[in-house]
Amino acid sequence: MEILKLIKDRYSTVLFSSEPVENERLSLLFEAARWAPSAFNEQPWRFIIGIKGNDEKYEKLLTCLVEGNKYWAKYAPVLVLVVTKKNYTHNSLINNSAMYDAGLAVGNLLVQATRSGLFVHQMGGYNREIARNEFNIPVNYSPIAIMAIGYKGNSEDFPKELQDREKRIRIRKPYNDMFEFD
């Protein structure tokens, strides 16, 4: 037995093609996210989707990114801000599982994207306050991450710096390093 090939082969490209992502294919990613488990079935995740050339959301998301991410993410045809609701609906208490649950939803999205021939690159390097202001995110919601989504581009179409970055070997810690706290 072995892990699924699409999990093992998935990686975060910095070489996005400008080819648009079909609406049907993009919708499947968010349908996969919708089916993720969550504490009390709260489903606290929300997505703000920007399509390059289609709406101002894309440009707003791009302005939120730190320069290092903006440098390569500007090539991706889709940018998505992941947001979580901080409190449970049924009792208004803080949902300490909200970020974990959003991560599960994004995990489903990643698997579906890989299966669909798409690449996703998640970023924590962005200004959360700019995001909050640009999208009028209420205080009971937290911006979590921005994702770039698209097809992989041809290496020779990009600056050498990005070509070299793309060639880096994907490293994972040894299996036994995951286990702690006897």
C-alpha cells in the first residue's frame, strides 16, 4: 500500500500560465472544499475569489500580497482569499477549530485541483489589514491565507530566478519527526 500519487506529486508552482481556468473546473475545487468536515458542521470557511481581467477583486488581492509573493503570483489567473468565521453560529462562542477546519477545506481543494490538472500555491505573506479593509471583512471573521490557482506555465516564459526556484527539490521532514510529546 502507498499514499495517493496525487498527494505525493502535488507541489506549489511559481510558474503559472496565463491560461484562464474554466468556471466549471474552478467550481469543482470549491465543491470539494464544501465537503470538508468541520466542528459542529459549522463550515466556517469563506472564499473571496478574484479572476484576472474579470473583476476588481483580483487586483485588490494582488495589492494585499508582500512584494516577494506579488512577483510571481501576478501570473496566476485566479487569486483566492481564505477567511474563517471566528465564532460558532449555535452559541456565539469562539470556534477554536475554525482555522483547522478551513485547512481541511483547503486540503480538499488542493486534492481536487491536482486531480483536475491545476496548481495551487498558498501564501501567508500578505497584509491582513489591507485585506480586511479592501473586502470589508467583519471583525468576527479572520483572513487566513491567499491562494494562487492556475495551470502550470512553460518554464522558459519566466525570469531565470523563478525558473531556478521552480527546480528546487521538494523536501519533507523524516516520518518520525512528526511524533512528539510522549
